[in-house]
Amino acid sequence: MPEHTFRLNGEQVTVEVADGVRLLWVLRDLLGVTGPKYGCGISVCKGCTSHFNGKAFTPCTVPVEELEGSDEITTIEGLPDTVGADLHPMQQAWLDQDVSQCGYCQPGQIMAAVSLVREVSEEGRQVTDEDIDGIRNICRCGTYVRIRDAIKSGAQNM
């Protein structure tokens, strides 16, 4: 069985798994990282959204062999460590705005929001409603109004 090495939430990990296995299953089944959720497996629902070298991506679509040893995967579990706190400001905003209803999509929603805010900040501007509309993560409970408020609030503290 081939070995695959990459960085996960700040730590180097090596797994023995067949080429072609999607990263989502490596994270969840082999490494016990269950924040990224399985919803569709084809990057439509975006429930598994995590960060690949700081940018949002869906690990359900990436075969593990595409990762290099220096690639950094950050999941919701490792997000607070990126700011050296117990909670990332976006996670705190989610709590403050009482966003979560069932909670299934929330890790992916938060990871997409953080990536968006970082991208917009690199452009030297504030996040807009149009930017937020570009986040395509599905929430079956329909908490989109609270999600929008939380993204705006979290962006102010990032």
C-alpha cells in the first residue's frame, strides 16, 4: 500500500492508503478528523469544505495522491490554531449570531467564510453581500440570514 504524507492542522501525517482514495475518507476514516462532513461526494453541497494551503476546497473531490508533503490541510478542528486561540473569530461570530440549527453544514460554512474573508482582505477591501452570495455551501435548515450576519461580524475581528 502506498504511503502519502502531508500536513494536517499543523502536523505532518503519513497514511498508508491506495491511490485514488479521496482525501475526505482519509481524513474521516483513517485520521479520525470528522469536522469535514460527507454530503454529496461531488463538491455540490460543500459540507466537507476545508482549506488546502489556506484556500477553501472540497476534500471529497481530491485523491490523496495529489497531495505533496508540504501541502497544508486545515479542517475546522485546526482553525483556532491558525490564530493561536481557543476559537477562531469566525467560530465566535457563529456562536454570537446563534447561526447553527442542525449544525451539519456549519464546519464547511465557517471554512468557506474564513477563506472568503482572507481573499477579500488580500484585495484590500471589506466583504460585501455579493461576495457572501458567492459562497455556495448548502444549508438545508435555511439559516442563511444568520450565516450572512456571522460572516460580516467575524470579518470585523479577523
